[in-house]
Amino acid sequence: MTEEQIDRIIDLALTEDTSRGDVTSEALIPATLLGTAIIQAKAKGILAGTEVASRVFLRVDPSLRVTVLIPDGSTIKPGDRIATVSGRVISILKAERVMLNFLQRLSGIATLTARYVSRVKGLPVMIVDTRKTTPGLRIMEKHAVRMGGGENHPVRLHLGDGILIKDNHLAASRALGKNLKDIIAKARQNAPEGMKVEVEVISVEEAKEAAEAGADIIMLDNMSPEEMRRAVSQIPGEVKTEASGGVNLENVRAVAKTGVNIISIGALTHSAEALDISLELEPETLQIP
């Protein structure tokens, strides 16, 4: 993530929350009151989003001083001091909710990703994300997946990242009289040079057909572990296989044992629970110069 990318997203969030000011703080807090607040973990998990959190404060007030004490990707537990921020209290409070929204959301994604990664430990498979991200936050959420030990999907960063032939592409092409071999050939012909072609299949027979037609990656969609195992056994080793759909913490290891190379899980970003993190002013630091 570049600072420019982060700042554009932060500015949208700040506009949403502070476009009419912070009337409570402005009514109660002297503009000259200085102090320090701590950002503190209230639950165990994996930390992600400290750079974003720091920049929220600086977008509100460049004079604030932020010190990150624990880096992204670290395991945190209740009571851990993640960072401190010092300066004008009214600015700290103005940034508080937006900062926590980012930090809690991204740490929740990292934490859930780490749980999936731990379930497949020792097996030669990658846990990857999808494009099922919060609108506008994709680049941040995919960073959080990496902090949890996962990987970003090789052709699912954006629609221009790779050829991914899914069910609706197949339905539209088949309505025009094309079979799977024709569809893959046309995608290969019209794709930019060197771009990978991935195709979604729903049966062992389709998986074998897609491999024979020259697909680089074959997505095994909503198959049972037994079906995946049969499909993998009939696909040449140079063709990558991806399991997708219906994967959860209870069955992910069984899916990994089928021999697939990649397991993509939309829940990493669309269903992660926010990690509990708080900001607390330290009363002994409060002063008016």
C-alpha cells in the first residue's frame, strides 16, 4: 500500500464521520488541552493496520505524535499496548473512531486468516483471499490477510488481474454455442500475453476437460473432498488446482489433504469478526500548557 492509496481511503472515512465536526469534543474539551492516549488490545489475535491507524491521526492533525509499539503480523493479547498517540486531545478524540474501525477490522481479518492457516499447517497448500472485500477497502484487507499468514489470490486482486472464467461467463458462452474447450481457447486468444487463465468447474469431468483444453488454474467449485481428490488425480501436475466454496474451519484440513494447491476463502474478508481494541486517555498526562 502506498501512502497516497491509504490517505484516499482514510479521507473518505473521515469525511463520513467528521464532515460536521466533533460537536461533543468541541463543546467539552479545551482546544489547548494536551495529553497521551494508548491503543490497547482487549482480545487475543493478530495485529494488522497499524500504518493505517497512524495515518488517520496524522490526517486529522499532523502535529500528533504516534508511536507504534507492536508491528503488524504480531500476536497480541488483552492488555498489550499497541501504540501511543500524543498531542491535542481534541484531535485524538476526533480521530478515535475512524482509527479503531480500521484497526479492529483489519486485525479481525488477520486473526481469522491465521486460524485457517493453522488448520492446514504442514500441508503444501496456500490459504488465499478473494474479491469478496469491503468496497473501497480491498487493498487494506488483502494486506491484513498477508499479516495473518495467508496469501493474496494470484488472479483476484481486480478484474484486470487475470482471466477467471466463472459460471456466468460459461453460461453466456454456452448460450452462443461454445463448449468448454472453445471458451478456454477464446480466452487464451484474447488475453494479454502471459496472462494466466483460470476456469471454474463443478465436476471431475469438467476439471479433466479444462486441463486438456489448456487452463493454467482449475477452480473446483463446491465439490466434496472426495470429488476434489479424484479431480486432482486426473489433472497434470503443472496445472494448479484451487478449492473454492463451502470451505470452513471445520473442513479446511480435509480439503487441503485432497492435494489442491490453493484454497480460496471469501469469509476471510467478508465474515471476519472485528478484534476488540480500545483507545484510552492517560489522565496523568493531561495538561494545558
